[in-house]
Amino acid sequence: MNEPILKAVSMPPRIFWAPMVPAVVNLAVQLSLMFTIGIPMGMNPLIFVVTILLVHIGIIAYGVKEPHLSKMMKAQGPLMTPSKNIYAARGNKLAP
């Protein structure tokens, strides 16, 4: 018997074919650089538009390979800080 696959699980949210979280991070970083560095220095804003598009194309290419890239980025956040081991051991142990 075929079971229906929920759309939220099978197709995570996307912005112009790229996973949502990396696309939003790309846009936020590029626009903040444009407003803080590019405009005061008199740079052409089209340079930043081109870089936004190039990075977005790269995110699309990586998103085709890993469709759940947004969830992977959200899950990796708490593990980025090194844990303190109770006993001396090599590497990070998530449990004592």
C-alpha cells in the first residue's frame, strides 16, 4: 500500500530554487556588505548583485545534492561549541 509523503518532509522550503536558510544568509551578508562597505566607498552596487547571483547559483547546485541543507545547518548550530569532557579523553564526547 502506498503511503502519502508529506510535502514539508519531502520538499523543504526554497527561495528561487535554493534552500531557504542559506539563501537568506547569503542575501543578508551581501546586502550588509553592500550598505556598510560598498556605498560609502562609492562602489557600483551591480558588483554586489552579480556576487549575490553567483553565490545563489552555487547554493542551488549544492541544494540539489543536499535538499535538506537548511535543516542540517540548524542542527549543526548547537554542536559547534566544544563540549567539556568530565574525564580526560581524546575528542569531543557528547555524553559523559
